[in-house]
Amino acid sequence: MPGIPDTVIDEIRSRADIVEIVGQYVQLRRRGNDYWACCPFHQEKTPSFKVNSAHQAYYCFGCRRSGDVYRFVQERENVDFIGAVRLLAQRLGVRIPEPSSTGAGEAGAAERSARQKDRRYEVLQATAAWFRQQLRDTHGGGAWR
Ligand code: ZN
């Protein structure tokens, strides 16, 4: 799998507004600081799918799916992480530099990929805290059903 530089992944993450991206798939309604929609991942009649702009994360109280903008695109488009990065790059007009063909990059690529994993883990940690808070705030998540 060709490596995509961290800087590009970060740039896309900072330019992609999860509310806007999710809004291309489902109709979001604003309520306070959050946006709600009927979940695109399971059948439902009342919205339990929540998107938070400040955290750039989504959470479904029905099927418990959650994640950031990359995760959303992966699940919706059925692509892997790199696929989601490429798709968002295309949509946002961000150019992904092609990996150099000098061959010097094998070890470097592995290192980069490890760093990317670290960073993704950090993001997940931050959003996980938010998800826990969501669960507490909604008394077990039943308030919206
Ligand atoms: Zn759901």
C-alpha cells in the first residue's frame, strides 16, 4: 500500500468538515451544538445518529457506530483508510504526492505508516472520551429513541 505523507493526511483532516461530508450522505438537522440524522448504517425512523463539529466525530446511539471523518467515509464507501484519504483528497482538491520511485523509501514507508497509526490512535483516544461523555449525558443512550 503506497504511503501517504502524514502532512497530507493531516491537511485533509483539517480541511474536511465532518458535518459537511456527512451532510452529503444524510440530511442533518442542527440541534444545539450537534447535528442529528437518521443513521446511514442502520434502519431507523427517529434520528439517533449524531455529528459533532467541535470534535469532528460521529456517534450512533442505535448501532453504536462511531469515528471521525475518515472512518465515516471508510464505512460508507466501503474503502480502506488510504481509500478514504484519496476520496476526501479528491473531493477537497488536495493533491496527494505520488510516492517516489527511488526505492529508498521502504524502511521510511514502514516508519511513516507506524507514525500514522500512532496519530490515528491519538485521535481515537480523544473521540473515545467524547463518546463516553455522550453515553453518560443521554442516560444510557435511550433519550433519542
Ligand atoms: Zn446506527
